[in-house]
Amino acid sequence: MLPRQRTAGPGAGGPRQEYLDAFSGARGGTVGADDDLDVFAPRPGEPRPAVESPADAPAAAGGDAPPASPPAQRAVGLPAQRPGGKGRAFTGIAAAAVTTVLAVVVAGQVAESQDGGGTQARSVPDQAGDASAPGGPSASASPGTVALSYEQKMGRTYPLSATLKGSGKFETVPGFAKAPGTGRKYTYRVDIEQGMGLDGVLFAEAVQKTLNDERSWAHSGARTFERISSGKPDFVITLASPGTTAKWCAKSGLDTTEDNVSCDSASTERVMINAYRWAQGSKTYGDKIHPYRQMLINHEVGHRLGYGHVSCQKSGELAPVMQQQTKFLDHDGIHCLPNPWPYPKS
């Protein structure tokens, strides 16, 4: 708040009548338009005080950008006579003195009115440090938090029960990912069961990246895969709880409950990815959760493309992607190495 201007003489209610009479008599009338008397002009060389924006000014678009400069407002400064202004000649020292006193009194009243009358400027909340301020950081975003990359997210496990039976209600992950290749194009949609707390956007990104990898079914331009969220797809890749996965796999005569696995429900449009396996992985892959997820996608989509189960035939070889790697890597005395790709040596 700016300091109040002191008024001249006793009483702050206005100039006394004898001042007005003396002023009127000395001037011979009221102040003319050509008198150029400006008692509100700032003093030469004195900077105008900054006027802050009101606290309820709208935040800048986007929320994290600094607030726009406030609109120009009248500066609130101490009133002063503008030097060099024109004025009529006044007769007598008394008239000049009365004029000076009157100017001070009037200016003091105006300053006091502006200072105490509800037009005071209010400061804007510190949006950079106040999450409740318009445009400030959201409550869920901690200052300094670094977002995880795709690789980091794919390298983490997520909590999910092996016996979870979800709602059975699916929602489509929105968006479109264009087929990057020129081979036989397959369109697919990504659905995720509601209420599991898993990242559907991450799952959809993983499917697109995996299927269109040169080591995957897109090898040598043979196929290309495009994600859609509307229209009729060739198939639907569905991330679902173990209970819902078992229900949909049973529609095609498949039992996934014994080993808690995924399936291609061939009599339906759905390729079912067991969310427990997606979140937690398998003993066969240990802590290598990212390649395990790539294997899940490639294995089940491989069934949709017409491929059946096979196993490696020599110890130390990479397991074929169509081997049931969630269940085993070793069989008949042969030790196979984990492998998520149909064409791993590309």
C-alpha cells in the first residue's frame, strides 16, 4: 500500500471556504482549459510504481507458462505540479499562496481516496509454488519429479493379484498408430479391462513397437500393423485380469487357469493377454520383464497369424517365440534360452 498524502492545515474533509473564496477572487473565476494545471502528473525522472495484477486474473494458457503482463493501469503516485506548465499571472503574494495550498489539499484528498477506497492493487498468488493457484502445478505432480521413459516403464513390474477377477468391462485405448511398413497390413484395436490400475497407453505403445519391430512379424516387410480405436479391426488385443482372461479363452475351448497364462481366443476377435503375467512376469524370465512382455505379444499374435507351438531342439539354442516360454524353457533334457522374437538375429 502506498503511504497516504498528508493534507495541509487542520481537517481533512476539504478546503476551507476562505481558501476557496480567496482562490476565486484572485483568479477572477474558475480555472480555464488553457491553464494547464496538472497536479496529478508524476515528477520528472520519477519511475511509475508497478501495479500488480488482481489475484483473480485468469492464468496464462497452458498453466505452466508465466502470467502475461498485466494490462496498463493508471499509476498510483504522489501528486505533484508538472514543471514548466503555463499559468496565468496572479496578482499578489496571497493569491499565489492560496493556489499552492489549494493544490496540496485537493491532491491530498484524491490520494487519500484512492488509497483507502477499495481500489487498492492485490498481489497475484505465487503460482510457481502454490498448487492451488490457477495455472499452478497439480496436486499429483511433485516439483522436480522426472517422468519415466518408455524403457523404464517397461522395465518395471506392477502390483496385480494372480487371482484377480475383474469387472469384465473393457475400454478401448484411444488413439491411432499408423502402420509404418508396406507389407500386408493388419489393423488391431487395444482394449483394457477396467479397474485394474494398469497403464493402457503404455500397453498400446508396447504392442505397436513390438509388432512392427524388424525382429517381429513385420520382418523384411512381410507385414505391417496399424492400431485403430474405431471401425472394424482384424483383431483386438485385450489386456484383462486372470479371471476375465480365463472366461474369454474358454470361449475357444482353452484352459488358462492351470498355469495362469494368456491365449488367442480364436473363435472370437480377442487376443487375450493375462494382466497378471503382464504386470508380474514369469520365473522363466526372472527380472527381464521387458523382453518377457515382448514375448507375450509376439507369441499370442503369432497364434492369430496361424502359427502353432514349437520348442527348441538343442541345448543352448534360443527358444522359438512360439514355445510356451511362460511355462518352461527346459524340456526333455534340453535347455533353451529365453527369446521374445520370431526373427531374433535380424
